[in-house]
Amino acid sequence: MLKLLTMIMILALVSCVPVVPKEQRSDLYRANAHYKLALGYLAANNPTAALKELLISVKLAPESDVIQVALAQTYQRKKAYSLAEIHYLKALELSDNDPRYQNNLASLYLDMEEWDKALYYFDQAAHNLLFVNSTVSISGKGYTYLKKKDYPAALAYLNEAIELDPRYASPYFFKSEVYRALGNLQKERILLQRTIALEPKFLEPRYRLAVVLLQEGRTAEAIEHLKTLIDLSPQTAMGFKAEDLLKSLSKW
């Protein structure tokens, strides 16, 4: 998915070159070079280095929506939310409300715990007939209602997302979180199992499944899931969390 978006972004920049003066073309080429360097740094989980490149890139090509949105995403990763908001809104203005950017802005408002703003932009993206990932936005609406503790609305939108794309794992996980909040352990477990069946490398639901299995007294199954999680991602926060839980079990 990231590779596809990267291709789209680079093509958008290059396509502008023939219709601008020579000196502006030079700026665009330089902007594109810094932009591509930034993407490499983001892929290597180095948002600080990416930010340095994008700040140069945006000065050279301030009217590029793809650079603006990449800068917004980088600020979001660094938790500079107010700066991210500025550049998402600029990208929306430049792109005539690209639904991908509406969806990204909604995700920012989730991080900011601005639930109503998140709902607004998820809704805008979901109702855009040209948006190929409307299921993502509908699922996002379900998750936002979960955060608002409106569980019936959350389930309604998550079920809609599942109906549109039964192979998309996230709404199953979000539904499991709804049932977790409602105290329904059995439904939570079933949905977590469905989630990791669809997306075996989805770490958080696998950890949650291990916790649920422990609550049900199914320790051996829980241990298998924790070991799998550690094998999948040993040097991550979730991997360390699973390792700590596994070590605690050996002391019981």
C-alpha cells in the first residue's frame, strides 16, 4: 500500500514539470529528490530525518499536495498534531478535497481525541464515490463511535464495513474492542480469532487474544499465541510486552 501511494505521489510531482517555466521545473526536480529521500527515511522509521528533507521540499514546491500531506503525516508521527493539521488542510485545499487526505485528517483527529471532527472527515471520505478505500473510512467511523462509547453506532458502522469487504481485518478487531468494553468475553475472542485468521501479522489482536485465552483458563493456547507474536516481531514494543507476559506465566 505504501509503495502504491509513493508511486502516485511521485507521478503527481513529475506530471507538473512540462507546464511550468524552466526555473520552476528545477525547483520541482529538487523538491522531488528531497521528497523521495524523505520517503526512504519514513520507511526506515526515521521521521526526524524525513522531516528535514520535507521542510526543504515544501519550500521548493509549496503547491504540491503530495508533499504537503507527506509533511503532515511526518508531523503526525512525531506527535506535532497542530502542525500536522495545518498541512493536511493545505493538502486538502490544493487537491480539491482528495478523499485520501480527508481520511488521513480524520486519523489525525483520532490522535487528537477530536471525535466529532474525525467523524466529519471520515464521513466526507466514505461518501466520495471516487474513493477506492471507503471501507477504511466507514471502519474509522465505527472506531470513532467506539471511542465515544456509543457502542450501537460503532457496531452498525463496523458491520457495514465488514459487509462491504469481509476480508478487511480491522473492523473485526474494532468489534472485538466493543465487546471487550461490553464485557462479552466469548464474542471478543471469536472476533479476535477472525482478525488474526485474516491478518496473521496483526500484533495487537494476537496479544489481546492471548489475554482473553488466559482469562478463560486456556493457558497453553495463550502461550502459543505469545510465542508466535514474539517470533513475528521480537524487537518491537508489542513483542517485548508479549515476552514480559510470557515470563510472568512461567512464574505461576
